[in-house]
Amino acid sequence: MELRHLRYFVTLAEELHFGRAAERLHIAQPPLSQQIRQLEGELGFELFHRTKRKVQLTEAGQVFLGEVQQIMRQLQQAIEVGRQTSRGEIGQLVVGFVSSAAYNILPIILRTFRSCVPGVSIELHELTTDQQLEWLREGRMDVGLLRPPVEDNRFSCETIFQESLMVALPEAHLLASQSDVCLTSLANEPFILFPRILAPGLYDSIISLCQQAGFSPKVAQEAIQMQTIVSLVAAEMGVAIVPASLQNLQRIGVVYKTVQEPSPQVAIAMIWRKNETSSTVLRLVEIVKQAAQQW
């Protein structure tokens, strides 16, 4: 039994006339009659009562028709789901992001992607840069938003956002009333910073900025997440140099100041496996690239 046999049967059942059914199917009437008889022979029961005047479904044919129509609907649905999947419009993605991305590009990416591809669900994980690289290597994650550089040639990496650095101060700090801050005035301040292994690119930019101002920061406390760093600043445990988008984290007890010295641009990059074949993953990559051109 082939799919065409079922299609011929459904068409004849709808027309109840061999001539009209053959015309709809764009075949001659004799081959249609032959195909229906082959189907009946394989099934072991008659589908139609045939007379010179009319064609009628048998009782078994009527029941068979209902089941076949359901099969055809399921087949059409399977075809559509397959097409959607091939276009990257259905499925699930696991996306990692550094905490600071939640205050700049992540909300925009999620809104844009959901509006373009509502059939794909996204599972989000807040991870440091080194954790994201590990998850990608292990196949636990599809796309990451992290701090470059990335030196693993198994991945594709593209910068999608850049921003300057700012100083986060306790609101009671002596410099809090100034419009901007000269970094040399922070030379003796305790700094709150994250370990270099978590995001070497951002860490080196912060250290380099301080060294250009003539000092190396005295790290009094380390923290992993940007939210924690800002909270420790609010607790007056020290000052911090953070990406400018952290201003969007409305934390009581903290003020943000631009620096008088030229600030380097720190980036967030999108990363994915070079040998990626998933249409859903590649669709996300394409949408983010297009959106990034407008930021």
C-alpha cells in the first residue's frame, strides 16, 4: 500500500464518481479503477459498491475513510512541523549569558526572537564566560552571550555589543557628588573585582585602565556576579569599575560616575559551535546578527 492509493481512495470517496475523481487526480479513469481494486485486494474488503449508475461507500469503506482522513491530516501536520523545524521556527534552545547582559542586550534579543519565532522556547542560564565555554564544549548549551576574547577555534564568535567602563561608588563616598571621577583619586581605595579566570577580557580592560592612571587596584573583595559586586559597593566595602550598562541595575546605595580618562570599549560577544547544524540555533544567530546592526 502506498500513499497514492489512500489519496485516490479519499478523492473517489468524496466524488463518488470515477470520472470526476480521475479528473481531479489528473489521471485516466481505468488506472484509477485499477488502483482502487489493488487497494481493496490488499485490504481484504470492498470499499465501494459499484453499479452502472452510481458508486457508494460500503460500511467498511465509510469507517476506513474516517481513519484515512485522520491519517492525511496527521501527515499534513507532520509536513508542516518538518518545514517549520527546517526553517528554525520550532524547537528549544539553551542560551547562556553573563550577568551584565541582562542589563543591556538580553531583553532586546529575547523580545526580537520571540516576535520572529514564537514557536521556539528558550531555556536561559546565567553563567560566567568560562562556564559558558565549558557548557558549549560539553554540548549542554547552544548559544552564549559572553565577554571576549575566545581562543577556542571550535567556536564561532561575533561581537554584538560594546560599551564603556564606569566607576561604581557608595552613595556616601566623598567623590559621589562629582560629575565624573579621575581614576588616580581611587588609587588607595579598596576595589571589588571578579577573578580573572571568569572573564579575562573584561578583567584585563579594568586592570589596564587603572594602570594607565598610574596604579594597580587593591582588591579587597572578589565576587563572581556583577549584581554581587554592586551590592558590595552599596555595603561600602569598596569601589568597582563596571560596564556602563550596570547603571540599569537600580541598586540603592550606589552611584555611577564616568571616568575622566579615556575608557576602553568592553564587548559582549555571541558564541556558538562552528559545526552547528541546527536550523533553530542558526536562526537565532541570524536574528541576533541583524538586531546587533541597529544597536
